[in-house]
Amino acid sequence: MIRQVVLDTETTGLEPEQGHRIIEIGCVEMRDRRLTGNNFHQYLQPDREIDAAAVQVHGITNEFLADKPRFADVAADFIAYIRGAELIIHNAPFDLGFLDHELRLMDEGSPAIADLCPVTDTLVMAKQKHPGQRNSLDALCKRYDIDNSHRELHGALLDAEILADVYLMMTGGQTALQLDQAGAGRGDELAADGIRRLPPGRPPLPVVRASEEELREHEARLEAIGEGCVWRRQ
């Protein structure tokens, strides 16, 4: 059984090298591409001020975090939760950089997260699938017709849940509905085979045709391949 954990974090700022810390971790578990509901979610006391620009992004304040545990208090549970799973992260170097920094603050010899788990970066995937286009989480939601209207501010658990939907669509579509309560209210139809289908009346998918420049580049590539080119046999 394949176990994957979709992960996101919120932080006090952009650079751990400048002393910024993690203030929220959100993880969503999938087994064989099914959301299990076995999530990990924790707010953290960072022991430093949150940048004003960061507060505008996620809305989390120092006052809200005053009574929350520190990373060291939850690290063992967090590592036990993710260990061995494939991590699915959008812009993985950002989140991994902060997580590794937190672990090193506890113990300089701590292994990196990537040494504990294989990591898939959905931003890299998106850039490969959609070169030259915007590939933020919001842009991908729009491209794959995923409702993120409830995302007024960033939040680690919310963004992990949205990223799970995006990842499933990017890798062939969702093969099974989430837990019944998680899918309630979406207007989706659950067929007998367990596949969540879009409601009737959905607008047709847009057709994006190659530009003249792209067609020329494609033709040049076929010429470079030569007689063995399979495309020429079609």
C-alpha cells in the first residue's frame, strides 16, 4: 500500500538563515491515492516576531501562538508521522529548508527530511507539464477546476488539502472520493465505482493550441530525430 503525505508549512518569514521559524505544519495522508483523514496539524510558538508581510499572507499572529507548543515539543510525533512516506510538497525546497533548520536547532546532527522520506515537488511537476505558465497553487486550482474559493488566506492544513486535490488531478485524476464528510457539500457525484465525478453542466475543458513558434520548434525536433521518428509514421 502506497502511503503519501501532502505537506505544507507557514512561517514567520522567508529565510531560515535570517532566524525565521515555522509556525504551522499541516499534513494530509493518502493511502493508494485515497485521503484517509489521518492528518497532522500543529501551530507552533516561534519565539520571535512574525514579519508583518507574513501575517498578511497567513493571518497568524504572535498573540494567537503565545500558548502553542514549540517545534521541539512535537518533533518526535511529526517525524514518526512522516517517516517512510512519500512527501508531496509544492515548492519543496522552501518547506524542507525550514524543517531541516528546525531539526538542526534541536540537534546539529539531525538527518535531513529528504533522508527520511522520498520527496515529490509538485511545483517541479507543474513546470514540466505546463512550461511557461503560472504554476502557483491558485493557478493550478484554476487550471484543474478545483474550488479554492474558501482560501482567503494561506493556511498549512488548508493548503495541504488543496494540494492533495491538485496532485491527484495532475497525476491522472482522483481515483476515490475522500472521506464522506470531507467531500460533503461539493456537489460531486460518487459513482458505484468510488470515483468522484464533476457535476453535470460543467463547462467544457479549454483547448490550448500550439503557437506558430511551438509548431516550428516541434517540426525542427522531428527533423533532428530523422528517419526513426515515430511521429512521421502517423
